[in-house]
Amino acid sequence: MVVRMMKRSSLAGGKYVSVHLRFEEDMVAFSCCTYDGGRKEKIEMENARERSWRGKFHRPGRVINPEANRRDGKCPLTPLEVGMMLRGMGFDNTTFLYVASGKIYNAAKYMAPLGQMFPLLQTKDTLALSEELAKFEGYSSRLAALDYTVCVQSEVFVTTQGGNFPHFLMGHRRYLLGGNAKTIKPDKRKLVLSFDDPNIRWSRFKHHMLEILHHSDIRGIAFRKPNDSIYTFPMPDCMCQQDGI
């Protein structure tokens, strides 16, 4: 899959951007965020929460505030928001994009804008044949491993939500590339301010995205602090010295 992705991005020297998109139904349901706000979405999210977390979200004293969750940066980014962010950061429609994800919630609706902004977009379903993926179906960890393998070799990795997948991947890439891995980990609190501003113009929006990118770059080259995970920040602890290995 990595070889295929590099071949398809041969016009860019085999370089591509990978995005870990966390917009699966269970992720959207657990966040208790509101998207289109329609009755259909509300019913689907209620059903999903009851299937996976019976009664947890209806316990006495539990208050669900979707607006506060969004302001706090706790809502998964939609594919459209990811696309807008990347375009604002300077990635144009010639960018080769690999999207790592589980089954996207309401994919036909939500993935269309991202595909329009990035027509060279690829996923494991487009890179691999259906018969090749068949042996992985039903095993979420194995499917995630396929995504992980393609993401680790990308020129740029974009993480949109927390979790073990991006944390291990960021550390793995830092280790492989001697700390020089390009990772975009946006501040979603700042993103929301731009996304939800009805009067913002594209020039201003782009300026905000570039500021977020710059801040992400600064954080990306930091060394591990005492309480940080060694899996996410393997440097300098796990980096072998050139002499006396």
C-alpha cells in the first residue's frame, strides 16, 4: 500500500500528506457534539450511545452541552473542516492526500466536500483490492494497522483527535526521522473560532490557519517533558548516539 501510494503521488516525488480522520459514528456519538442538528442525526446518535454506553449519558446530574464541547475543542473535526484547514494552510488541490479512518459517519454526505477539495485523495479502500482487504474485515485493529503503515511513511501527518493511534504514530515518526517528522496537530479551540465566525473572509481565515500551523510546528520539535509519554516523545531517550552504538 505504501508503494502504491508513492506511485500515485509520483508527480510530487512520492510525497503525500496523511490525515487521521476521527469522524466515525461512535466517535461522534461519544463527543455529544451536534453537527447538522437534524432529527435523524439526533436519533442516530442516541441509538449509538445506548448501544455502546448503556445509560451513561442519562445518569442523574449528567449535563450535555454541545456548544461548550465545541468551544473546548472536544468535537471531532468534520471532513469539510479538515479540508478547509488544510487549504487554509496552503495545501492545494494537487496535494496527494491519504485519509486514515474507520467507517466515516454518513460518509456519502460528509466525505464529498473533502474529495472535492482534494481530488487526489486516497484511502485503504482505494489503494487495496477488495479481495486483499477481505482478510482484514471484522478486525478493527488490523485495519488500523494498514492505515498506520501508510501514515508513518507520509511526508506530513495530520492528527485531528487524541488517542493511541496518533500518539504512537507521532513518536514512531519522530524516531524514524530523527526528530524531524512533520506533524500538524491543530489547536481546535482556535480552529473553532475561525470556523464559527460568519463574517470571516478567506484572507483572514488563511492567516489564522497559518498561525495555527506555525504554532503546531513549534510544538512538533519539542523534546519530551517529564510527564510526557515516551511513546509520543521518544527523544532524546530512545535515540542512539552516532558513536558507540
